[in-house]
Amino acid sequence: MKSLILAALLALAPALPAYASAIDAPKGKVILTVAGNIQHKNSESGAEFDLSMLEQIPGRNAAMQTPWTEGEVAFGGPLLRNILDRVGASGKTLHIIALNDYAADIPIEDARKLDTILALKMDGKPLSVRDKGPLFLIYPFDKNPELYNEKYFSRSVWQIKKIEIRD
Amino acid sequence: MIDNLTKSQQAVRRAGGATRALLAVSVALLAVLAAIFTYLLVHQHSLRDSVREDALWAVYQLDREARALAQEVDHVLAHGNTGEQTAEDLTQRYDILYSRLSLLRSGQYLSLFESNPTFSEQRAVASALILSLQPDFDHIANFRAVTPQALARFDTALTELYTITGQILTSTNATLSTARADNRDDIMRLQSLSGMVIVGLTLAIGILVFTLMKQLRIVRTASDELAATANELRIAYDAAEAGNLAKSEFMATMGHEIRTPLNAILGMAELLTLSNLANTEREYVSVIASAGSSLLEIINEILDFSKLEHGSMTVEHVVFDVRKLAEHAAHVMEGRAREQNTRIDLAMDLSGPETGFDSDPTLVQRVLLNLVSNAVKFTRNGIVRIAVSDVRETGLLRIEVCDTGVGIAPEATKRLFSPFTQVDGSIARRFGGTGLGLAICKRIVEALDGRIGVDSVPGVGSKFWFEVPAVRKPLPAAASVEASAADASLPRLRVLLVEDHPTNRQVAGRFLETLGQQVVFACDGEEGVAIAARETFDLILMDMQMPGLDGIAATRLIRASGDMTPIVALTANASDRDRDLCMTVGMNKFMSKPVTMKHLATLLGEMGRRPGAAPSEARAAMAPPVGSAGIEASRLKELVDVIGEDEVRKLVGTFLDEAPAMLRDLRDAMTRNDEQLIDRTLHNLKGAAATLGFDALAALAHAYRGSGVDVRKADRLSEEIEAIGNTITHKAA
């Protein structure tokens, strides 16, 4: 399957040179797919990222309390808006889908105006599926305490596998 | 009036009570409301603290993932596909379920589970079941292969797991629903309580507004009543004031009525002492005289006080000799002191040798006499000391009167200066007196901007003192004229006595005759004017109050005829206004009734020294010309003092205007050899000149009347008048 996609990519490469220059093809296991209204794709289904690609995107590391953890915990990962910029996203809503097919819609402003991250690490260690990984949408509860309520808890999707940009 | 006020006062108080009660209720209700609000705030705070992901949702997810894994296992068992993909899918499903396990362990949910022991048990079972599957799934993840034995174990365990998670889900839902319902009930109860409180508060405020409006109305009524009462009080006060005024008028009239017969008594007593009397009778007469004098003193005090009470006292400023004043007081009281075997000492402690001070000597004298009289009255076999001192820097004159008498208790000294007060009733009986003396002194001293006080030790003595502002000034030369010159060397004058009251007339007449004067009587104003026009006098004594033409009117007529004979007013009604009136119409002097021989002697002594009234040519001729152009400066000053500078200037002007005409008359008369006209003209000239203080001219005129006049002498008179004219004009310029 992987080789098939690679082959397809290679076949399309001369026709769509922007693909290659914008986003490289993932070398490791794909853990996030961004689809919908985006300019840059590296696959048919959209823009696919492996762990190392996501680690290269600038982000933040911040300690905070969440309803799902005990005490202060440091979450680290790329800023959501940097990922959106990376794929050239345009739209109003982010439809975020989890491994268990749980999905939540969040307004794109949550990414643009808030330092919302896709957490890859907790206390410096990679998040496993058992720890609600591999990707956990974390709002900046440390910087914006007013976000600490059920509205944003329900938007804090964990075990994320895909983001669809919708109008 | 007072009833109304009391009623409205009670109404205001009642309304105030209701307002206070309502205010208390409102405050209490507000406090309850505040408590409810505080409770809600605290509650909200705890709500915010309890912000957490929905427990029900978490439990639901656990249940869902358990069922999803069970379903996946069933699917694998049914299709027998145990490949790599299946292993991966199963592992992921288990990982997701595992990630939900932490929710059951999370402290934020523990409170919910701990409240129910069954919950805890189920939670423990669920956790144990999930963890028991971990080795098998770790094996699958590592080897990417699924064994049928493992699948069978999974099926059993997962069936048990989702049964339990289903139970947890149902229980959680029930617990949360109960809590929600309880919470809602709580809020509802609070809401209805707040509603009731607000209704109560609204009611209380409504009644409060109503009561306040009522209170406002009552207060307005009360203030109207207050205003009415104040008005009534003002009317009552006016009435009382009018009554007081009428009383004073009555007192003044009565005083006059009493003094007239008293005058007769005292006069007759004095005459009696001059006749040959046996010793016993002489003693009787002296008792009559002393009792009469006391009575007169009391009446004078009462009248003085009623006068002072209306503030009709004017203060003069005259330079006087304080030593003479003190000596006079000592001298006056000496007789009475000697009767009590008391000595009067005089101590002068002035800051310089000069003894002249500028104040009102009459008033100072009165205060001093009163204090000395008191001291003498209360001292037997002791010493009364008059001490005069001054403070040059502050311009204060201080006079102390110390005695070794009975003394006054300290508590009594405060009342001492109030009217009608004596230290106690026994003193009034023992010593007599009106108790007005010190009150009068206090008012006089206050009118002089001074202070009066007393220091006293009972049984040792008292020190009464007063201080008045008095600037030191040199004594004028003329002020040395002494009143005590009433001795045998009195001049013999022709005196016209105009007095309607027969007794007074008789008394004064006898006095004058005793003093060796030639007296002509007139029984009323008309007669006085007629006699004065017909004959020449050296002095006219004019009673002020007479039927028909009174003293003022008669004086006007006499002055209008050009007669400048000195006129002295006699009156029992010695107000300042009367005195002013006397001086305005041209009287020269003023004498308070009852007339005493001593006063008359003093007066005659003064009149005798007037060059115009000089009894003999020798004395007149010898009178040396004083001042420039023979103008007697002190006389002019006296005139200015008495009738004002403007009046004097007018008088002098008139004199200078008329003098040439008089000289013309004189020369005419000389030409015609009209002796009588010559004499009258010289007399008129002399009178006018003397009145104005042109002593040299007066002396000349008088001398020429006796020795005869010729052209040279007439020229001399013309020169004199011209000299006066030049001097006056020069001075005015």
C-alpha cells in the first residue's frame, strides 16, 4: 500500500511540482492526515504527517492542569495554526476525528487566535494510544484560564488521526 | 400655645418611632437578601471548582470502548481472520479501552465513586478485568499474531466487563440525575426565598415612604406652630418692653414729684441749722437733713439706674486732675467716716508727676464716690484707702478703694454687681440702701470701656477697683478753677430768680440772701422776661419747668432781645437732652435741683470771677488782659466745648458785625450826651464781650461805665474791637 502511494506520488510529481516542494512524503508511520480545503497535499487523501515531520513544525511546550491528568503536566507539540499554514488551509471549521471515530467540530479561530497545540509529548515522553496519544489537542489552559470549562473540554479531542478543513 | 407645641412634638416623635421600626425591618430584610446572594456566590464558586469533563460521558466511553473491543473480538472469532492487520486493529482497540481506564482512576471522579460502596467495587472489578487482558494484548502486539485461546479468554472477560460497565453507566446516570435534581430544588428554594424577601422589602419601603410623607406633613405643621408661637412670644415681649418703658417714665415722673417736696424739706432744714437753735433741736434738724439726704440719694440712684437701663448715657472727654478728684471724694466722705471712727487715706502711685487724665471726670467721680461711700458704710473703727495708679503703656487709670470692713464671701461677689442685690437681707436691714449703687458703677465703667471688680476676704476687708482707659494729658491752665472757693469773699450780685414753685422760690431766695445776694423774684416765664427787659442783672437763675412760658422759651426771648446776662438753668430733670437744649437756646450753665447752698455758693463764686459780672470796678480794672488781643482763651475754649465751634464762630461773627453799630450808637449818645443810652450801650458791649471771652474789651467797657467816656476812650474801644477782629480772622485763616 505504501509503495503504491509512493508510486502514485512519483507519477504525479512532474505534473504537480508544488507537492514535493511544499510537503515531503512521510517516511515513517503516518499518524495525522489533514484533508479538505488545503493547498498543499502529499497524497491523494491530503497532507500526511509522520512523527518526525510533526516534530519539525514549531510549537510550544507548557505545563498546565487538565481534567484528564493528575497535577501539573507538561504538554509539547506543534502549534495547530502552524500545521494549518503548512498545508495552506482555508475554511471556517476544523472537523477533528479520533481513532475511535469520535469527532468534534472546532472553529478555525481556536487555532488562529489561541496557542492551541497538537500535543505529541507529555512530560517529555511520546504519547502512546494508552496515554490518549498519539496526538492530543491541547488548549492553552495555562495562558487562558477562562477556557477551563466543558465547552473546550469537549473540543479537546484525543487520539486524533485526521483533521478535515471545512467551510 | 404650649399645648399645641407639645402635641406636635409628640406627633413628630411618634412618626419618628414608626420610621425607625420600618428602617430596622428593611435593614433586616436586606441582610437576608445579602446572605442569599452570598450563598449563591459561594455556590457558584464551588460550581466553577467542580468544572470537569462530564463523568457520565467518561463512563459511557468506557462502556462503549468495552463493547467495541468485544464486538471486534466476536468479529475475529466469526471470520477466523487472525492476520497482521487483525492483530494491529485489536491492539489499537485495546489501547483505546486502556486509555479510558485512567478515567476510573482519576481523582476528579473519585468523589462520585466513593459516595457509593457498590461503585468502588464495580470500578475495582472493571480495572482488574482490563488489566488482566494486558499480557495477551502485549503478546499480540509483539508477535502480530492472534491465538484462538486468547480470543476465547477475551470473549469471556469482555462479556463480563461490558456487563459491569453497563451497570456503572446506569448507576452514574441515576446518581448524577439525583444530584442535578437536588441542586435544582436547592436553587428553586433559594429563588422563592429571595422572592419573598424582595416582596417583604418592597412592602417595607412602601410603608416607609408613606410614613415619611406623613412625617413630613407633621413636621411642617409643627414648624408652622413654632412660627406662630414665636410670633406670639414676640408680641408678648413687645408688650413687656412697653410696660417696662411705661414703668421707667412713671419712675422719672415720680422722682421729680418726690424731689420737689424733698427739696423744700432739705432746704428748710438747712435754713433751720443757720438760725439760733437749742442743741436738742439742732440735733433733730440734723437728723431730718441726713435722713432727707439719704432719701435723695436713693431716689437719685433709682432714677440713674432707670436712665442707664435705657442706655441713655453719654460720655464726655475732658482733661481732669485725678488727684483733685480723689481728694474731693475723700473730703466729701470724711464727715461720715469720722462718725464711724474711720480714717480715709489717699495714696497716689502715678507713673509721673502730672495728674491730668483725659476721660469723663463726672462719671469717674460718681463711681469713686459710690465705692468710697460703700467702704465707709461697711467699715467701723478702720481705714478706707483710695489708691490711684496708672499704666502709661496701655493708657489705663486704676483706682482702688480698700477697706478694713466686714468683707464679702466669695460666692456673694458674683452677684454684687447685679441690680437690687445686697449680700444678704440682714445687711439691707443694718445698713440700708437700694443695692443699685454697684450696678450703676458697673454700667458707668462699662460705658467708659473699663472694668470693675472686687477682691474680698470676709472679716478682713474688701478691695473694690476699677480701670478705665484714660490718656495722660497736661492740665489746661483754666482747669485750676476751684469750686471750693465758696467762702466769705463772694461777690454781691443782682440775681433774678425765675421759679414758679413758691416753696422752691422761697428756699432759693433765702439761700441767695443768706449768701448776701440781691434777689429779684419772678413767678413765671412771662414775668421773668418782662423783668429782665426792664432791669439789669448779673445773673438769672431760670427754672426749666414752668406753666406757660417755660425756662427754654423764656431764655430764647431774653437772648432774642440781645440781653447776654448769664442764665443758669435749674432743673430736677437732669437729662443730657435737657442740658443740650439749655445750651442750644443760650443758657450758660446748668444746675441740678434741689438747689443747695453749697452749689449756689460755688456758682456765685464762679460768676463773681467773670469779668462781665465783676462786682466792683476796681476788680474789673485790675483784671489783666490775657492772651492775644485780650482774648481769654480758656473762656473761648469753654464756649467751644459747651456750644460747639460752629455756634461760637457764629456768635463771634455776629458780635463783630454788630460791634461797629454799637460803637456808632455810643458816639451818637455821646454827642447827644444821653447818659442812659451810653451806659446801656457800654453794658451791652461788656456783656457780649464777656460772654465771648473778650476780657480786655469787657473790662474796658465796664471801667468806662463808671469813669465816664470820652472820644479818646471810644477810639480805644474801636481799636480793641478791630484787634479782636484781626486776631479771629487771622486764626480762622
